[in-house]
Amino acid sequence: TGQLDVERVRNIYPNIKVVENPKDLGDTVQQLVSGMNTVGESEPPRKIVIEEQVEEVKEEPQPLPQTTTKVIPQEETAIEAAGEKKGFQCHDRPNLSSHQRFTVTLCANDTDKDDVKEKKFTQTFGCQGWFRIHKRSCGNPKQLVFSNDAAYTKLGQQKGPDFFHLRLLGPEIIQAKIDYSGRDCTYKAWFQLTTSGSYSISMEWVYTNFEALNEKDMKWQPVLNETIIAQNAIVLTCDSPVQKPDNSKTCAASSAPHNGRWLPFYSLSPSLPPKLPPFNHYEWRPDKCTFPKYEPAQIAKCVNKKRMLFLGDSQVRASYIHFVNKLNKGLAELGAGLSKSKIPLFENHEDTKTTLPSMEGGKITVDYCVDPYLLRAVRFLNSATVKDFQQQIPKWESATGGQLVKRGWPGVDGKGSGYDYIIVCVGQHFASKTHYSYHSYQAAVNAFLTAHQASKGQQKPKIIWMTIPSMVPRTDAWVKGAQDWRNNARFSLMNEWLTATLSKQKGVRVVDYFGPTFGMLFTSEDDAHYRGFVQENVMTGLVHALCGE
């Protein structure tokens, strides 16, 4: 029913006050209750508010408050054991899940160890820890067959049979990192908050039985999208973050993506439930460094007289469109560029060539090439380099009508050379419609890298690779009819392999396209692509890869 078990709460926490009539607590609690279950939920708001009675700290050392008493659930796993070493307390709290198949409990840093030692007893509840997710009636996941590839099967089993989305929405917006315990269908969803305030928790069960990673049954796998924790039903409060964002150093323009989170431009006042600014008032910030703020005119100077090619699918096309308009704005500020009416409308998903007048009588070339499988790039950079990839080409040509390769190559000299930069983003087409394997994606990336290294020309273009962006889980008629089985579980595996592979390639820079979009899934206008402020934040990383040291 989604209702809290009042007697269970009283048994666990005898010093908790359970108020069944919210009016007794005044306007603040009425505001809390009225804000619950407001996003697509048919359940009535929970009529129970739990308020912990915190004892005043005396001059003499006092016992820890009740909230720090450790009560380990009977089905303890290696997850909880690992948490003990980090000082997290795992409480047998009331089940946070409203889904009958799951129990969700919280392991968090209720009291900081240093504060305890100094007898401060400062509460930092909810700032870091994990949600412990356990599925009842799990069966034996290792008996489920979802691929004939042993290596891929091993990777999938490490991720677990289920796939979830768990989001914390408040002064920060983050998607929790979810790890599998390795047995008993138990998972941990890690989080670490760096900003104090109140956070609404939401959680969905998206796939089960390894269906997100299925490469054996060539059919559309059902997307569940079942609510485990409804938006605004659970509010987590972080009082004193242990870790703050580190903005003291500039991010390196390197071969590794920078993990980060969405933060508002300005400080928010803590409130319950959290009062959030518009989503376009948030910006994506790396956790351990900061991206420089490049103004459009600075970008124009950075790429003056350069030749760039955006290569791949419609995801990189979205970045291409945003980049061209941003670059043209910068050129206009410098007295160059094109009038806005002359910028292509990009209504069709076709090859596009754009030449922008720049300073000192020069020009900037920014082209886009439709190449979702990297067929054209490999053939025209060096077609005889990778036998394994060539064996895949006839199948892919059949799937695309064989038209892509026949179009030729949009290089400045028609032979693939002449560009200073090639910005690549592919992967979604390997996981949609024709449903190519994980191995096929690896073969395409490796073929491109090998062909690029073997290509002949006066100067090899520098490579900037954008990771695969996230995808909104869809169940509509179009995705079923098209057998579109793209999903974020597959993308996560592919991106992990991609970044590990590119880290070994000298001079290749990586831009995180997945992280920023995963945190803003709900902002996609067409449930597939990202524009506006999300693309602007992705662009920050891309511009730094182009212009940074």
C-alpha cells in the first residue's frame, strides 16, 4: 500500500514520535504531506510523519543517539561488511519500497567518527552511504542464459539480473551508482552528497532477468518502469556533507571522462520537501576539478582556421548543431561569421558541410558525416586494416540499405585527410533495431582506431570521442514496432569498455556524454536526444577537449 508500518517503527525506535494527524505539527508538516506523491502516482499521500527526538548534548560524554545504534538485517551480505570499514551504519529501518517484490533499506553515515571522538555528536545523517536493494524470490540468476558469448555473460553477471534507476533530486541531481553483491539479488546504490539540504528519492525497476543485456533472444525485451520509491514519498536530509566539490584545479583534457553531478548556479535554502529551481538553472560540474568557462568569442579564436568533422549518429549530430550555432555566435561577436538565416536548419539527418568566415580572412570548416557504424570512416581511412571488421560490413550494409558507404567521404581532399579534429560518437545504433552485439561494437571501435593509426596523410586528425549518451526507457508503440532495445544498462557496459580502450590510445580525448544526460533523462524533448541547457553542458566538456591543455 505504500504506508509505513507504525508498530514496526515504534519497536525499532522507541524514542520516535509518530504523528498520525499532520495538523498537530502545523504548517510545516502540512506542506510536507501535500508535497508527497505528486508525480504520476495514484496512491494517497502518506499520513504519517516520523520525527526523531534528538537529545541535547551535555558537558559530559553521552551515549550515542538512538539513530546510531547498529541493527544489521538478518540477510546481511558482503555489502554491509564492506560498509562497516567506511563507518556507515546499516539500520533495520522501515522498508522504503512500495513495491511488493523489493525491500529497500538505508546504510548511511549517521555520525561522523571524528565528531564522536571529539564528543561533538554532530549528526551528518544522509550525506553519504547506500540504499540496500533486495529482491524477494530471486531464484538462481546464474542459470539465466542471455548470451552465447562467455566474456559478455561474465560482465553481465557482475552487473546483476536487474537494472534500476535511482535518482536523488534536491540541491544536487544525481543518479546513484548501483553495484551487485554477486548473489541473492541484492544491490547497493551508492551516493555521496556534497551540498546540504533535503533530497527527494525516486526509484524505478526498469529490467529484470538480464533482459537489458539480452543478446540471445533477438526480440524486443519488455521495459518494466515499475515504481519502487515514488517521487517525493521519501525525503532524505543531508546536514553536514563530509566532502565538498573541489573547484580548486582545472580538469585535464584527457582520455578519461570526469564524473560529476548537476548543481544549481546559486545556493538553495534547505526546505522540506525540497523547493527546486527550474532544471535549466542547474549546471553539470565534475566532482574533483572544474571546466573553464569558454565564451563564444574564445571558442571562435581557439578553432580559428581549423577543420572539424563530427562523425557518427544523430546524437553527435545534436552536438554538431549546438556547436555550429555557438561558434557562429562567437564569430558574430568578433565581426565575422554568418547571418543566423544562413545557418542550416538541419531538418534532415544528412551529411552537412558548413563553412564559417572567421578572422583574418580565414574560414572554419565544421562538417557532419552520417556514419553510425563507422563504416565510411574505416573504409576511407584505411579499408584493409581489420579483417574481423570487414566480415561484419555486408550485414551492416544490408541493414542500412548500403547507401552510407556509397555516399563517399566528406574529407577536404575526398580521401579522409584534411581535418584537424574528428569528433566521434557512435553506439546507439548497435543497441537498436538491428541489435548488433557487444562484440560488434568493440570491432567497430577497434577498426576505426586501427584505420586511423594506419591512415596516410600529411597530418593525422586529432580524435575526440564522446561516450554514448543515456536513453529514456520507453514502452510506446514505436519502440516496440521498431524493436528498439536501446537501454542504459547496455550503454554503461559499452562506455566502460570504450573509456578503458581509449585510455591506451595516445592523444585521444574523451568527453562524457552519458553522465550529464543520465542525470537529466526527464528533460529530453523527444525521449531520445538532448538539446538546450543539457547540450550546452555537454558542450562545456567538448570545447575543453578542443581548446584545453
